[in-house]
Amino acid sequence: MNLKVLSLSVLILAILSGLVAWLNRPLAPADADPRVGTSLLADIPVNDARTISVTNNADSVTLTRDDDEAWQVDSYHGLPADTAKLRRLLQELGEAEIVRVVTRSPDRAARLDLGTATVSIDDTPLIFGQNASGGGRYLRLVDDESAPVYLTPASLFIDGTAKNWAASALTAMAADEIQSITVNFPDGPPLTANRESADATWTAELGANEQLRTQPLTSLLTTLQGLRFSDTTSPDDAEVMASRDHQRTFTVTTFGGETLTWNIGRKPEETIVLPAPEDPVAPAEGLANTADPEPESAEDALADLTETIPAGPVYVSFAGSESLAPLISFQNKLAFRVSDFVFTGLPANRDALVETTTPTDTEIDPPFPAEE
């Protein structure tokens, strides 16, 4: 057999082998679904979205994007949205794939609690049901009982609490931006600390043998920089009004010349005297037959006559630059509550930030010589 015939035979065999392989290929199942193997967000233009709604049981929140491309929480006072939280949710949805069709039966789908949670991007919903026993979660891509139910391996936490979607940071500045800070105390004059640069040492006008306590000052600045609200209420709320009579004030100035003042206050703990009973004889009925004839202690007697009302919640307000306090413009309709430890951790007095040093030998007057 010459080379030409051999090459032709090999070519024919290759064609026949390919034909046999094609005829014996596995056929796609009749119920194949084009969404299997694709991302949950495959058909959703997320980057162009203007509205995102999230529900979880009875909780719901709606976020919208304004003309400046900034997201806000429509269902929570229109506060700026936590864009990092929103980005995480969309990333998790984008990375989640549909692994298979679970059922197309409306009767079976009805047992999967579809609608427990929903994420709607513009008009396109992702309708989640219960978690699958083997892992993952059931979902439907169309609000239609006859639509297929899928399984995604993602076990997403879908937060429908509106407050949790608001950007809670109350200040926006870095530590190296602060040039000076003034601290007001309940008693005594204020204290102002300054520095020449971000790397310089803090200084203040102090008395002889006094110096700043660097660690408490740094801790105070960290607290002020990291303030986040935990809740909001009306500025006319009774507890907010009471907190204003017991405020601590702190003012910082940046190297750029911007100024921001924090007013942090809470109504203090209060002990009140209980009103006397209308019938002073009534409380004594039956005492003659008591097994314990010993009188009450002075502490017990005082406790019976008084009541201690716990300290109120802590609220903070601002004055100054909006670039340093991003939510300052909302103060006309909202009061911002912060954690109690913010107030209890503030320097109580001047001694918390200033310490007395031991004088050196050169600062001590030498003894007078003995008289002869």
C-alpha cells in the first residue's frame, strides 16, 4: 500500500470515528434548564440598578440611588446607605450559582417556604425559601407559582432590618488630620492639647512638673473618631432633652483648619423619695404575727423609701464641618444614640489627662547651710 492510499484510509477512519462519537453523544435531558450553572445575577444589570429592596419575614428595606449615584435608605429617614454592606450582598449573589432544578410542581414548591426572604433589583426578584437539608437554599426567579424552583449552594443571610442598612459612622476623619483638641470637664477649666505635625508630640499649657497623659488622650481621640450611632429618635424626645443638660463637649481642629465639636450627654442616675402611702396604717397590717421581730436595717429602710432611676441613654450632637460629620445635616429631624460606654469612658476630670511628675534634683532647692 503506497503512502497516498494509507493517508486516505486514515482520513476515512477519522471521519467515521467522529460520526460514531456524534451519534452516540449523550442527549440533553428533556427538562434541561438554561439557568442551571449560571449566576443568580446573570440576567440582572446590577450596575444600572436604581432600586434594591430586601425583605426577610416581616422586615423590609428599600435602597435607592440618586442622581449623584449615591445610595440612600428610603425606609430609614433617607440616611446614606452602608455601601460596603450593599457591595457584599451583591458580590455574594453574583458568586452564587444555580446548581439544579428542584421541582416544577407548585404543590411541592408550596412546602419550601418560598418568599421567606426576597432581594429585588429594580423589578427583578430573587425569591428565597428555606435552607435545604443538604446545604444551600431554595429560590425562584419569577414571582409565579408555576415557575421552577432552583437550588443554590449559597446560604445567604438576608438582612431586612432598615436601620442596619444605614451608614452609622458619625465622624469622618483620620487621626493624623487632627492638630488640636479641647476637652471640657464638668468642673474646672478646659484643657487644650496641640501638636505641630501628625508625628509630633502633643503639648499643652501645663503647670510646673505636669505632663500630658498620652495614652488616655489617644484613647479619647480614637473614641471620638469611631463614633457610630446605635439608634435614632426624635430630637424632641424627653430623654434627648434631658441629656442636653448633662453634656460633655469636645472640639477638634484639623491641620486643614476645619473644626468639629461633639456634644455627648446623658441624664444621670437619679434617686427619688417615694411618696408616703395614703393610709399609713395599711402597710402595717399583719406585722404583729411576723416570725421575724427584728427591725429593718437602715439600708433596707432607705430602700423602701426611695427609688433609683437608672441613667438615661447617651446621645451625641455635632457642630462644625459636614465633611467631618457626614450626618450633621440630619440633626434637625434625628437624634443619634451611641453606646453607653462612650460616655462612661470619657475622661472624668483634668487628672485623667494630666499627671504630676517628680521634680529633678536641679528643681529642688538645696538645703540652707548650717549656722556656725
